[in-house]
Amino acid sequence: MSWPIFIQTLRSYWVTITIYAASLFGYSMLLASMYTIVDNLSGVYTEMFKAMPEGFLEAFGASNFFEGGLQFESFLSMEHLSLFWVIIVGAFVIGFSARVLAGEVEQGTVALVLSQPVTRTKMFLSKFFAGIIGIVVLVFASICGFLLQANLLEFETAPVEGYWLFIFVAILFFTGLLAVCLMFSSLVNERGRAMLFGMVFLALSYVADLFARLQEDWESLQYFSIFHYYGKPDDILTTASFDDWSLVVLIGIIVVATAIGLIVWNKRDLAV
């Protein structure tokens, strides 16, 4: 890894990371504060969920709410962590990945970077680790917002071990997405195409996981979706446990996608 490139990348993105982190922190606090209102209407929610198919409840992270009542963690999972949060942080990951490789090729700045005594591998890994730092900041900002507001409003929450495990799983999940998106970015010359590939990958992954939950005949589709290995946020938060196989697959995605991206990035023709 090249420390100058790593530091320069973070300097280029500190404003974006700060805006994302501040927004996620504020929204997390706002969402947590709504828990009291929703908790008072838990009976209404229960009656509403009774009319929904079981697959639908599981697909949208509401099955634990129906089975065990409305807990703070089930509320967070149902309203935010199962989908919308993934889209928000995923948008940062996709945009970052598209800009740091394909964007530099498109703008011609890759020639300036590689004219210095630095290899393509070091450039790639420097961008990769800078992206991980951004992911860590966004994940911590979100969870800290939830916990701070829960503490201020004196909500009962799951043991902190579950939150630490979820932070680890979330960082691993988004790092997997980062590795895949950097792989796409190493393949193309335009930032727009790299972003498109990343968005299509995330969308298809979600659709595959959704169909697998809704239709038993399509259950095998779940294994082709990165969302499947993300698991259920409320289960992780409340039980402080995570499937070992999913952990292995997420690590495998990171290793394989990073390796492919490095190979392509080192072998492709670049105007340097």
C-alpha cells in the first residue's frame, strides 16, 4: 500500500464522508426517537402484520417483530437496517469505487499517479483501504446515533455484544460490496459505467434475496445474493451470533473480488 495515495484519497473524500456520517448519525437519532411512538401502536402493527404472508414479513425484516413483539432492535431492523441503510451506505461505496479507479482513468489523472514510484497494486490497495476507512466511519456513526438516543430516552436495548458483532458484520458486508465495485471499476474507463455495474449488482442481489424469501421454488436464489450473507440485523443485535458459513462467504467475496480486480487492473492497458 502507498501511504501518500491512501492519505490523499482520504483528504479528497473527507467532506463526503463527513456529510454522510453526520446525516446517518442525525437520522439514526431521529429514527430511534420514533420508537416510543411506534411502541405505543404495537397492537396496530400486530394486527396489520397478521394479514401479511409469512414470506413477506421475513423479506422485509418484520418476522421477529410479529413473533416476539416490538423490541428496539426489531424496530431498527424493520425500518432501517434491513434495506434503506444498506442503500445509503451502498451508494457511498458504489460512488467511491467508481471514482477512484474508473474515474481517474476517465479524467486522465491515473497517468499522473502512476508516473510516481508506485505500482498499480499499491494504488489499488491504497484506494481499497481508504474505502474501508469510510465504511467504518459510516457504520459507527449510524450505530452511535441509535445507542446515544436510546440512552437519552432510556430505552431498553440488547446487550452491547450484539451491537459490536453487528458493526463487524456490517463492515465486512460493505467491504465485500466495495471489493466487487472496485473490481467493476478496474474493468471500465468511465465512472458512469462503473457506477451502473455497482448499482445493478446491488439491485439484483436484493431482488434475488427477496424472491428467495417470497417463493419457496426460488429459494436457491438466496445463495447468489450478498444480502443473504448479511443476515438479519435484529437477530445479530439481540443474540450476538452470526452464521459461520456466511462469515466465510463474505470473506471469500472480499478475497476473490479483490484478487480479480488487482489482476485486471495490473494487466489492462492504461494511458500512462
